[in-house]
Amino acid sequence: MGRPQWIPPDPAYVKKLASQGLTEKQIAAALGICHDTLIQKKKQYSEFAEAIKEGKALGIGLVCSELMKQIKAGNTTATIFFLKCQAGWKETSVFE
């Protein structure tokens, strides 16, 4: 008889989980599957994989939007963080 066939969860639910910043391991746990199964199911079900991908992009977009608000408001720390992440800035200690 074996295990029942896996039915992908509602893509909107998966997208929501991913948009909230959950890692793939955490998404798998929320779905009641192991991480290896999640990886396998992403390969089998493109809609499932896309829901995770789109959700992650939405979450990153939301955080970036908030970061930009901080930068525009003159938050120097936010500006430095952005430049380190996006423009390759780094702190170095050079002693002469």
C-alpha cells in the first residue's frame, strides 16, 4: 500500500511562509516534511518551487523598501549597511 501520494500545499500558503523570512528548513517543518523532501518536491512541482521563490522575493522587497525609507530619512547606519551589502563597501584596518 505505501504512503499516500503527496499533494502540494496551497501555493499562496507556501508563498506567505517564504515571504515572512522562513528558511527552506523552516518552511519544510511548517509543512510537516523534512528538508530533503522539500528539495525533492521543488524539483517535481514547479508551482511549489515558484511559490517559495516568489515569497522570498516579496519578503526581501518589503525589507528593502523599509531600509530605503530609513536611508531617505537620513539614517547613517542604514546607509552604511546598504552600501556594504550592495556596493561592496567594507571596513578595513590599515596601519601605516
